[in-house]
Amino acid sequence: MKWCPPPSNAFVMYRNLPPVVVVGSSFFETPETRENEPNAETSEAIPLESVPTNSRAPVINSVSSSSAAYAPSSLPASQNWSGLYDFTVSFGPQQKTTKGVSWTYSKLKDKLYVGKDAPCPINFSAKVGNTDGIVIRATALYSSPEHASEVVHRCVNHSMTEGSKGVFEAEHLVRCESLRATYEEDHTTKRHSVIVPFENPPDGQFYSTYLYKFTCFGSCAGGPNRRPLMLIFSLEKGGKVLGRRKLDVKICACPGRDRKAEEKQVMAERHPQLPLKRKNEQDTTSLDDVLQFTKNISLPPTKKVKPNKAGLYSLYVSDVDCYEFLKQMKKFYEMCKTVNNLPPSIKSILLHPSRCKNSKKSGPENDESESDQ
């Protein structure tokens, strides 16, 4: 079958579509709603102009910078920056160095080890003449990348008491023991921070000291939950950051013990040729190994010395270390000579003490079996 165009005299009817009409909300209202709202404005139906089918309106996807609201980054800056005022954070010397200290700072790891609710003095210094409006903000963050975007807060068990009383900073992990300290929560990122006004150091001192404490353990479930923490101290004025200092923090029950353990691990990684000794490891060697070692030593041939009538021989050495080494070797030779001159029974006991122990253990059992027979 083949299609043929219609003849010129054929009647063709074109369908005209009705114009598009915008209907107001009053069209769907019932008479009851109109009586209840007599002042409601009614919208008029406005016919739209017909648009040619062949023409297409251009689509432009653009966002005006003036209308878009500014949203800060969810990851605050964590790089050390002293700024123009040489902002620094330090710790004073500790009187105790035992495991029972409430806090300790490791210069090797640049890390603070502190106990829960233990006041920790932290020193701040900045070359600022006028301190009006200058504050120090402390913010706790997770240092691991997989948890960096999460907000640090206290666990439910430790925050329940203050939360029931309506305390604003009930979920804040970091506290400052200052009457002028204020606690804030960012409206966008929901992060917690504590702010304290920066004061010039007293006369004769180069830094200002503030007491900080942490109200949860690093292992609390529902809180830090064993995730590594870091503390960001920033010097600010009018919302502008003037300096920044990052500090790793571990909140634990025994700060001194954890510091020594982590420092040993760092030293072992830097010097792998020095392995760590285990608790059950002993520095002593068996006598059998020593005698086997002497048998395997091959010395270069030397001229035979005629025996002296007095039985005394002299050896001259120009180095003190060599003299001490030969002195110890003389003692070692005398010990080996004494062992070799012992009877075979005693010599076997000294060389193989484990065999003697086994024979003693098996002795009484054999006697009992013989008596039974």
C-alpha cells in the first residue's frame, strides 16, 4: 500500500486548540469557605499568549552570588599558624614524672595526655599590645579522616546529670575553668567551642595560663569512642582568626603510662635495629652455647712461645679498650678451663641442666612402678 497526498480540491479541516487559561485558587473553593473568608482576594483568569511551536525558550542555569547564602566549611582549619602576633601554646615543667600524674605533655609526639576532669594548665602568649576584643577559642575535633566531619560531644552517661538540670554546655567535652568563659555551638556545623578573653601576662611572666579540663574519657561509648582527638586553639578578634595552634589529645585513666608506651613505639619505628625487649626475655646465655662458641673460633697461626720457668707471661697493649677486652677474655678462659677439668658427671649437669631436672621428675615414678610390681 502506498500513501498519496490528498488532491488540491479535497477539504481539509484544521483543529484549533483552545487558549491556555490560568485558574486561580478561588476556582476550587466551595461556597462555605468563601463565607468564612469574605476578605479573601480572588484571582482573575489571564489568558496566555500563544507561543509558536517551533520556537524554544533558552534555559539558563545560574545562581546569583548575592542570593546564595554563605556556608562555612564543615572541616575547620587545623594547621599551625603563629600569625602576625606570634601566637604560641606551651606547657610548664611538671614536678612529678611518675605514672600517677594527672596530665603530661610529650614533646616527641606533640601530644597531651590528660585524665578525665583533671585541671590542666595551658600557657598562651601573643605579642599583642591592646587585648580588647581578643579571645581564645578551643575546639575539639577528630583527627582521623573518616571521622573528621563528625561533631565531638560527650557520652550520654556523663552528660545526663547536667542535661537534666538544663545546663547549656552539658554536651561540651572541653571546659575552661574561668568565670569569663562562654560556650558556643555553631549554627551551621553544630560544633562546640569554649571562648575565653585573652589577657596580657602578669608582670615578670611571658605567658597567660588558663586551666582546661575534659569531661569524658577517650574510650567512652557514645562519645569519643576511642577515636583520636585533637584540640584547636585559635586567637580571634571580631570573628577573624589571628593565630592557630593544633594539639593532639588523649583522655585516659593513666596519662604517664600511655605516654611512655607510645613514645617507646615511636622510638622503635625510628630505630628498627633496636627491637623492644619482652618481659619474659632474659639477657643470660647458657654455658653450652658459650663453649660451642669457643670451639668454632679459628685464630690465625702464631709463633709458639717457649714455656717460661716462672709460668708468667706479659702482653703489652697500647689501647685501654683492648686491655679491658683482653682482661675479660682471661676470666672467660679460666672459667672454661675450670669447667673442662671437672668430672664428666658434674660437667653434664652444668651443660645440660634440663636433662637432670627431667631425670629427677621421672625418678620417683619409676620407683613406684617397681614397688607395685
